[in-house]
Amino acid sequence: MSCNSCSSDINTIPKGCKSNGNCGTGDCDKLSVFDWLSNMALPTGQEPMRIVEVRFKNGRKHFYKNVDKLQLSMGDVVAVEGNPGHDVGTVSLTGELVKIQMKKKGIDADSEDVKKIYRKATQKDIDIWQAARDKEYDTQYRGREILSRLGLKMKLSDVEYQGDGNKATFYYTADERVDFRQLIRDLASAFSIRVEMKQVGLRQEAARLGGVGSCGRELCCSTWLTDLRKVNTTAARYQQLSLNPQKLAGQCGKLKCCLNYELDTYLDALTDFPKQDVVLKTEKGDAVFIKMDIFKNLLWYTYKENRSKWYKLTLDQVQEIITLNNNNKEKISSLEDYEVDLIEDPKTDFENVVGQDSLTRFDIPKRKKKRKNKNKNRINKPKNQQNTNLPKNQPKKNIIKAKEAVDGNQPKTKVNRNKKRRPPKKSANNTKNS
């Protein structure tokens, strides 16, 4: 399986780590297999396996017979039998592990599908192969233009050239049957090649093209998953997931394959739980099921007549209430009596002992500091009244005295203009004269 940092372009060349097949996992290809039998010697008298596995574009693999007993190893580029002509691929697996892969896929060694290897690819073969691969993107683009002109309801997802460049396979998806006889004629005349149309499903299309899922990893179908099983909505119901198609659908538009991974674990855990249609009978009224937490063994119930509050009960408490209702035909007083036992003191599972700052410290905008006006209490005079002949480094008191001597005025007291001026008090002499 390829590493997480790898991603491939249209020519299946890794872009992420730029290692070109030499990363830590040993391979950047899709659906690669680790040969764990490569270091083991064969028993005496047993001939080595003469069938090898060859990989082509986007993880397409086939088995070929090594008739001429060539010394092949993983990573060798070989020319194999095509239909017609020859194709060029890379050896992905050799040795005894090929038997296990053939048995897994149900392919017999004497089958007609197992063709033969011609030779190791020469430099001329590799040059023709690379030139054909470089034309795939332009061919796909022009093929989609022809599709839109003919008005066919199909999607052209990928194009793969044969190693000799004389044939191209067009992979498409369609919801209905499509008459593409005119399309084949137009494609053959436009590119001067043999055309083969192959319909694939939506899951196979996602496996060929690849991508990144909602979990942040590469798609399972394009990295390690070989058998694409059906996924039903019942798997989401057993896992208590909301039936939201936007969250449950993958890149292919179908339900995610990972819904089947933990289904068996949920089914085993649900064997101890009561059915969801069981009604709890109390003196206040009947209580119905709302939801459950399977691995914490918690269930939530509410009254039919008053659904404003949900009551959290344990699995043992619910089973106890059901036995009282069925066997003894007794009704409990209320669900509140059982919920009181579940009140627990909150426990702090994590304590910040390092003293790190909060992650949301940058979310709150900083307040701007108000600048104090230093010239707040100064009296602004016109420029023509200011004396510029005064020394610069002279103290403020001396400057004030110098100004008073120049102006011939008496020292003035500072007046706070913010305070309101009060009228002068009338003396007794002034009142008499008036």
C-alpha cells in the first residue's frame, strides 16, 4: 500500500514524496503486494513458479506465463502478449505467492486468460510506451468533446493506451444502455487507433481514479481493498448513525465501504440490548426509546405524552424494568427514580500541567490602546507669537520666565479649561453702591 503523502497524476507518477517508487513502504503503486516469501528457498526438486503478475495503469493486473524462463524480478518492465499486438507493463509479483493470488481470484494456470511474456522491454519499447501514455490526457479531452457533440448520456472517466500505441481502451460509466456505434467510428477516425469501450461501475471508477476520503486518507478501494462488497443502509442503522446521504456517501456517490468494517462488532454488542420497540410502563405513563450508546451501555427514554425531557438509564436498569413489566406485571413509579442513581461527579480526564496557552487565544481581536495626548494641558499659540530664539535645552521653568520677561507680563497661572467658570461673588460694598 502506498504511503499517505503520495498522490499520482494522470501518468501514475507520484507527486507527494517525489520518491518515484522508493518510499518507506517500498512501493508507491496501487494495490501492491509485499512478497513475504521472497527470502525463502524452495524445497529440493521443486521447480519455481513460471507465472508472474504484471501491473498496468491504475492498478490493473494480469497473470502471464514466463515461457522462455527469463530471470524476472519485481519492477522489471516487460513486453507481454496483447489483443492484438503487444502491451508493456511492470512485474509486480513473482514466485510462490503468485499461486495464492491466482487461487484468491479464481484463475486457473491453464486458462486462456493467462497469456505469455514476449521479452524484457527494450529501450525502443519503453519510448513507444511513454509516448502513448503522454497522449492519454488529450485523447480523453477530445473524446469528451465528441461525446457532448453526439449527445450521449455517458461519462468518459479514463483512457488507457496499449504499450505499442495501436489500441486504446475507453472506460466509461452510464446509468442506461448507450448506443455508441457512431462514437467508435468517430474515435477511430479522430485518433487512427483501434478502440475498445469498457463499462465500469461507480465504485470501480473511484478505484481507478483514486482520491482522498472524508477520513483524510486515500480511498480504500484504490490502495488495498480488492473486493467491493455491497453496503446497505441497515449497516448505518445498526451503528446508530444518522441516515444522511451526504455524510454516508463516498467519492463514488455510493455508501462508504468502511460502514462494513465495524458492523460485526456492533452486532455482537447489540445482542444484550432490548429491542427498540419495547415500551416501558410506569405510573406516569408509557416511556418509549429515543437513542442508545452501545459501548457505554446507556439508553435514553422519554414519556409518550411529555417528550420535553429525555431520561438516561443504564442497560441493567432497563432490563430490570422490562422484567418487572413482563413477569410481575408491575409498573414502576417513574423514570426519575432510576435516573437519580446515574448522577456522578464530573471527572477531569485531562489537566494542563505544561501551562500552554489556549488554542483560541488568537480568535479574540486585540483591543487598541488609547494613546494619551501629551499636549492636552498645553496652550496652543499661533506660530507668529512663538519665540524661536530660545535655547532648545533650556529647562521648562526658565523658558516660561524668559517668555514672561520678553512679553512683559506677569506669570500666569494655569487654567483648567474643562472646569466651568463661576461668576465672581458680590461683596457687601458692591451691593450697597448698587
